[in-house]
Amino acid sequence: MSEDVITRPDLASDPTGATRTSAEPAGAALMERLAGVVRDADELESYLSTVVHAVQEAVDSCDEVGITLLVDSIPRTAAYTTARTLEVDGIQYAVGDGPCLDAYRNQRENRATLGEALDRWPAFTAQALEHGYRSLLAVPLVADSEALGALNLYARVAGAFDELDTTVVRMAAQRCADTIAAAQEIIGARTLAAQLEQAMGSRAVIEQAKGVLMGLRGITEQQAFEIIRSHSQNRNIKVRDLAQRIVTGTYSHLEPEQGPS
């Protein structure tokens, strides 16, 4: 089977497959991290952040992960590992085409080596290559036959993702989609969309806070966000509120923390 572009209709609703047994160790650990109930938009925002970072850690060849959700029928990146994810997702939104948009529109998986995908998504592929990406994997988020968005992985090497990776990501995508759907039932789809829109509007201050930590500590963007995330969870402070305090210099407990036991 060709590696250049692989599409599989309807697989997001069926997380089983021929390689599931070999994916069980990584998949089981990932499922444990992604368990839980979301009761409001703040918890969903935190949960989606956990998803993208957990998936990145579970897939060795992955450099960036993002989650595209439909907010009032408009695709938006609701969670991401670093700001570079926003850039490559943004290319798809700007040109109106690309693997993650195709994934949720047609409820199918897309796994591609970008150098061989110019015919499929020419505008997106050309710009993604310029940004240094060589591989992608987009898996739709589907619950009760409704497409909610897509889980998107990017890598800087060609042929980065294989069938085992796809199986693990498929499992994560299904768990994520089920959690989002349950949150919509609890909160209400329109209310949740409005709250997510507000939460995504706070990204600028979060990016500033990461910059402060990167400058102070000489750490990477991902390490900076992990500090913010762990402090937010352990001290029960909303991520955007904590970020604002870091930027204004009113939060001094900036050492890395252990996760809750």
C-alpha cells in the first residue's frame, strides 16, 4: 500500500484493527491518561491540552499535535503542543483545504508523506513543506456519526507515521471525541462553543507567559507550557489566569512541579 496518501473512510468510529494487539501497551497507557469526565469548558480546555501532549509523547516520531474543532461550524485549533502547531493548522484554514479539514469533512483518516501529496492538497502542502514538515496524520473526531473535528499530527521527517501509530492515534481520537460529545450533553453544544471561543481568545497571554518562562529558565516552549499546566492543575488556578499573573510578575512559584499523586 502506498505511503504517499492513505485514506480510510469510517475508521474513526471503529478503533479496532489488524495491528490493535501490538498497539495495546501504548494504547492502554494513553487511554488511562485520557480517562475522565469533563463538566465545563475550563475542564474541556485542560483535557484537550492533555490529549495533544499525551499523543505527542505516545508517538515517538511526532513533532507537533493539534486538535481542530468546529466552533459554530468554523474550524479552530482548540489545543496544540506549541505555537508552531497553530501555524501549520492555520495554513489549512486559510486555504480552505488540507488533511485535517478533509478528515472531519469526509470522516476518514489521512496519513501522508507531504512531498508526495502535492496533487492532493497543493496549496497546503507547498506551505507546510516550507515550514519544514514532511509527514502528517489526521484522524477525525467522530461521535454518534457526527464529525466534531480532527486530531492532527505533524513530523519533520518523511514517512514518520506507520500503521501502529495510526492505531494508537485512532484510539485516542475516539476517546477524545466521546469526551467532547459527553461535555456537549452536560453543558449544551451552543454554550460550550461560546465558552471555547472565549477560552481560545486567551491564547495571546498564554504565549506571552511561555515566552517569559523560556527567557527566565532557558527552556523550550513545550517545557514552559508544562510548567504552566502543572502549576494550574496542582494549585487549582485557571491556565489563562495563571498566565496573566506570570506575565505581570505577580506569580513567583515558577519551579517545575510534580503532578498530583
